[in-house]
Amino acid sequence: MSGWSCVALLGLARRVLLLEHKKFIPPILKLALIGGTTVKFKLATALFLTSLCAGPAFCTTINFAGGGNLGHSHTYGSGSTTVTAYAFGGSGLLFGKNGGGTENGLGISGQLDNEIAGTTFVQLDLTNITNPFSLSIGSTQNVEGFELCFSGTLGTEGSACTSYPDPGADPFSTPFLTKGARYVSIEALDGGNVLVSGLTTAPIPEPSSLLLLGTGIVGAAGLIRRKFAA
């Protein structure tokens, strides 16, 4: 939304709060304001109009596909958002698979289809991930399950685990998770074999949008306070 549009909306929010210049308030808002409008509703309406000025949120996605044999560890991402992956069990070597379709992501070299299978697991270092995140798990064939475990120790799978025995989608994206420890481990369940395809952080509003919304909230609160004092 343009800066001028935001200025216009913020001006409208002010008029709604004070019920001033009603002829300039859109008809749909006039209907909502008829008859015993509460201060709480006026504040909510103004804040809603202010929130329309917020810019788009953005998220970060790290893809793990491709690369073939990668060694015991490999770092992905750029800048301050990086994730280092490690292989444990079997050959102890990561394999970046790019087989097309849903057969893309990190597995263990030498395992069935070079994927995570048996007692092997891939462990991700989440040191630089501060916001909730979702993992994309590929090659599930809709029914090949997996388990996620948080661990504070590199090489130890962990005990705070969540199982997804029947994903129902391929690839499958987990709900957004709050980091429970420095590492998260991914292991296949029940003889299946899967891939870690990607990691996506939760959307974060742009700083300018947060500033604008915060300014609107503070301004709205001030207007309400002056209205009561009058």
C-alpha cells in the first residue's frame, strides 16, 4: 500500500475514534457506528484501519536438495540465517538428493535410496533460527512416517520427540514449531525412508510495518484518553 493511502487510512481512523466529520466516513462504517457505539469498538475499528497499512510479512526458506555426497556435515542458508546439517548412523555421511518430484532433500549416503532410514538420522543445528519454523519432509509416499526430536547434544537424537506416523502428504510440512533445544533430529519410522527437504521460518512483519502499526496503537490510545478527559 502507498504511503498516501496509509496517511488517508490513519486520518479515517482518527475520525472514527472521535466520531468527527461523519460525512467523510464511508457508509458501511456509518452503519456500524449508529446507536451506542462503545469506545472499545471505536478503538478496534481504528486499529483495524491502521493495520491495513502494514506491509507484507516475509519468511526465510532453506532448501536442502541436491549436492550428492556432502560429507558428515554441510551448512545451508546465507547471512545470519544458516543451518548446519549432520549425518548420524550408517555411513555417517549426508547425501543431497535431487531426484525430481518429491524425491528432493537430505538423506544418509548408502541407506536405501540414499534417504534417512533405519536407525540413522539427520540432525540440524538451529543456533541461528530464533523464530518458529516448519520442516518439509519429502519422499513420504503419503504413508511413510518420521519422528522429530529436540536435543541439546550433537549426535544424540534427543528425547523430546513428536511422531508423524501417517503424514498424508508428500512432501509433508510440519506445523510451525518452537525451538525446544539447539538441535532437531529427523528419523524415519517403521521401516520407511524419508528426506529433509527444507526449513521455513514463520513470517515476520517488515520493521517499517511494525513501526507504523505501533504508532497507530499509541496514537489511538492517546485519542481515547483525551476523549475521556474532555
